[in-house]
Amino acid sequence: MTGRRAARRAGIAIALASALLAPEASSADRGALTLEAGPSLALLPRVASPLPLAAGVSVAAPAALLGLRYAPGNHLELSATGVYQFPESATTSLLSPEGVVVASLAETVSGFGALLGARYLGGLGWRFQVGAELGFWHSSFTGCRVTGGAAGPGPVASFARDAFTASAAGGLEWQVSDRVVLDLTPRLGLLAGRVPGLLVLVPVSIGFSWYLL
């Protein structure tokens, strides 16, 4: 008798956990329109400076993400996402034609971009997702100042660079309720411009859904 009661209680506990972690919903909730927002980490390894003979600089900065997603099918979502990278101080080297360091360049790097994409989703309460996005990225270099070197310190004009980006995305989403989701979907993007580069985004966002069907 004791064993039957224990088994019954275990079954009830499993049923309750399943109800909490996997609400009734299809993989991508066909017809759902989701507004998402959250913080992100933006990584730009070896950003090349447009200044002649300036070495590249690596940037790791906080960012913010705001996006809108629509699910035309149970396993497909279309997305539009905007990202803003907050200003981050960085220092790089100025080189002679022979490759010798002759001075340092201090600058503040910020950026923003927009991405359009599609993703495939599978699962219920916990969903895995993979996708691809296309868009653009704008980097700004302000507060530039040369330090050291024979000419001594001095200001340098601000400059900017624009690039097209193609990125792959993959991660997990937890459906907290029928309308609220938590999302972790890192992106790895290629920056295609006059000087190629990489863009890595690691956002953690919360989304709220409306159902159009």
C-alpha cells in the first residue's frame, strides 16, 4: 500500500511539473506576434581602424536589443531586431610603415545595427532554435586622441564605418507562460565592408506575445 501511495504521489508531481514547464502550445505558436527586449554583450574582435597604419582593436561592450517576431507556422518565426552597443573605451597602436609601434590611439567605440531573419523552432516548454539574419552594422569612433610618439599628444577627427552583416543564430527559449518567453540566442556575424570583421552578440531577452489568429 505504501509503495502505491508513493508511486501515485510521484505521478502527480511529474504531471504538475509538466504542466508548469510545458504549457499547451505548438513549437512556435502559429500566429504569435512577440515583442522582445533585453540586455546583450557585443563582441567585435579585431575591429580595423580606417586610419592609415592603425592596428586593429578588440571591443567587448554592453548592448541593448529590441525586436519583433512573428510566427507564420508552428516551426517558423520571422524576426526584425535592432541592437545598440553602448560606448566603450579602447586603445590601439599606430604603426610606422615598417610595422614598428610609434604611438597609441585612444578612442571610444559605439555602434548600432538592424537585422532581419528567420529561425526554426522545435520543442514545447523548452524550445531550441536555429536561424540566419541579414542586416547592417554602423560603428562610430569618437574622442580619438593620439598619445606618445615624437609629435606628442593630440586630437584626431572622429570617424565611422558601415558594413553589411550576415549572421547565424542558435539558442534556447523557455516559454514561461502562454504569453511570456525568456530567450538566449547568441549570434555570430560576418561584417562585409571595405575591411571585413566579426560581430558576436550574446543577448538575454524577455518577450511578450499576442495571438493574431
